[in-house]
Amino acid sequence: MELESSWKKVGEGKDDLLSALLAMPLISKLPSKDPLEKIRRAILINACWGLLIGSGYIFVLLRWPAWPIIACLGIGVVFLFMGVAKTLVLYKDLGKPADGYTLLQEMERHYHAIRRWIHLQQWGNLLLLPFYLTAGVLLGWGLGSGQPIGEIIQKPRFLITLLVLIAVAAPLYWVLAKWMSQKAFGQVADRLKENIDALKNEL
């Protein structure tokens, strides 16, 4: 009862949910006190990188406005900025409590939201990989050979090269993406899960 009473007071006079949560007596005894704060910082950094990479793609589109590159990178840019928007929504959501939730429900809500976001990042980038590779091959081939993009795309050798690159890069990307996600977000999410389990044991 004391725990739920404290939870109902969380946020009173405070704009930051995380500061209020970590100030609660029970939370201060849990194994890791600040997993949400760490993952919020990592998520914000991820959003900033997304904006920077998207800006680089836009520069490429303006510098080399061939229609195949515009089509491939254009799709990538749209979904990249959609991903950044979802990332910023998650960042904001992790800082504010939802009405009617208990402390345990709120922590579990955050944990599942973070896991869904990690999953979306991994699969979304994997599905966009062929578009990025196509644009990269066309741009590199065009700059290296001096041939027009329209001619390059009609060559059978271009299609073979592209298919081989996708076949090799996709599994490598998947392994690397899972490792990077675990390194940047998964370990902190795991600590949040530890806090949830510890809280369940205390109740």
C-alpha cells in the first residue's frame, strides 16, 4: 500500500518521471537505478544520428539527381525520418507517466515499448538495405566509370552485382544490427527487466 501511495504521488511538482521514479525508496534499492535514463539518452542519440544520416542522403539526392537514385534514396529518406519521428515519440513517452497505471505496469509498459522499438529498428533497416545498396552501387559505378546511370541500370552485370551484394550484406547486416542494438539498448533494457523482476518480488 505504501508503494502504491508513493507511486500515485510520482510526478507531483516534477516534470521528469524518471527523477520521480528513482527518488522512490524501493527503486533506490533495486540493482540498477537508472536504466530508463540511460536508454532515453541512447534513444535521443539514435534520433540525432538518424537526422544527420538523412541530411546526408538529401545532399546526395540534390548532388546527383538521377531518377533511380532519387527513387531508392527517396524511399530510404522517407522511412528514415518516419523512424526518427517514432524514436522521438518514444523518447518523450519514456519521460511521462500514463494515467491509471501502477508503478509495475508503468515500468513494464516502458520495457515492452523499448523492445518493440528495437525490433522495428532492426527489421526496418533490413528491409531498406536493398534500396540503399542499389543507390550506392549506381552512384559508385557512375562516378567510377563516368557512364550515365540510365545505361548502367540496363547492364546485366549491374543486376548480378547488386544481387550478390544483397545476398552477402543482408546476413552480415542482421548480425551486426543485433549486436549493436544489444550493445546500445538491449543491455539497458535487460537491466530495466531486472528492476521489474525485483519489484515483483518485493510486492
